[in-house]
Amino acid sequence: MSRDRILRSMLSGKVDMTPDGFAADQLTPEQFWACRELFFDRILDIHASDISDVKGYGNLDERCATPYATCREYIVDTFAEDKEGYWYNWREMFDTTLLDRAFFERYYKEMEARIPYCEGRRYLVNDFMFFSNMMTDGRTTVGFPDWSFASIGDFLIDFAIMDLHKPYMKIPELLVQYLDNRDIVVPDFKERFLCMGYLKGLSVLRWHASIDDEESCVSIMQSISELQARIYAL
């Protein structure tokens, strides 16, 4: 069975993989806030998927199998230097690109210290939940056409990606309100969100540094450095 067919079999019928509409990136903050519950509903439908036949953590391969037995292995190997391909010996970037060693290592340690809070949190996640990768009509429908990076991990990673893309949308702040209104308890929410936020923030920062995108690097570093104060204020 193909990867797409396996994914479809996991996902609830509420999750639209072939949506019509326009990219959610086009919504103004006010328009998003007006329909935010619709977005959160549909994203949580993804996380409610039955993954009882899938073991481990990390990106799903063509057979929808994962490469890592633990969350720690998955997160730490994301930044391994000995991977063949684009990121081989990537730490050389500290000397050759905009990537700041002190900044990266500070938040890597913050991320690593919080991994135990995410261990055992296994959900199907889109792992590419940027506003530009969600389709909507702005009123009644939200869909997710790109599953290239579908993974097994802590479901808060999808919300952390949304926040990294547009921190002014106040995703974690609104998500906490949403969860409270529905009596949904997320154990260790703050530490898990920070772990996932630092994981994706450092990954995206590394990418933009690799293409010498200074404007994006400055913006991402600001988002990363402000995240803890925002989350602890919740």
C-alpha cells in the first residue's frame, strides 16, 4: 500500500487532504482570529488519528514506518553532523554563514533539557503546518494538501510551526484558551511547547542561514528568544 493510502487510512474523514480554497497565508490576523477554532478543530482531528500500527518517532517513510525508537533519538539526530546529504558536517556553518554558535547552542540546550516532557507523546503530525501550506475558505473549511513531512511526535509541534511562521497571530495564547474552553488537559504544555518550538526554530534557522537569508535569520532568532517569556506568561 502506498504512503498516501496508508495516511488516508489513518486520518479521520474530517481531515481534507485535497482542499479547495486559498492559502491561509492570505488571511489577515483579524480574519484568522475569527475562524481560529475551525483551524484548531481540524488540526486536532489530525492528531486524533489511530497510529496503533506505527511504532517509534520521526518522519514517516514510504511504508509509513519511523526511524527512531525514542523521542530523544529523533530530536538529537535532527542535528547530527554525520548525516549524508545537505546537512553533512553542518556545524562548519558556524564559521562560514550567519549561524551564530552561541545562540544556537544556548537554545539547543534549552530544547534538550525539555525532551523528557515530550517522551511518550506520540501522535500523527503534519510537521509542515505553515500558514502557506493550509488551504481554507476563511469560514467553514480548512485542509492540508502537503504531507511530505508527516511524522510521529508530540502534537504541539504543528502549533509551534504555526507560531514560528507568524508569531503575531498569538497561536499558543489562543490555543490555551481553546483547550481550556473544551476542558482538554495537555500535561506539561509549557515545557512541551518550548521543546517543539526550539526544535523547529533551530531547524528553520539553520536552513535560512545555509542560504544566507539574513532577514529571516534575524526574525527567527527574535521569535526563539521571546518564546519562553510568552509561554511562561500563559
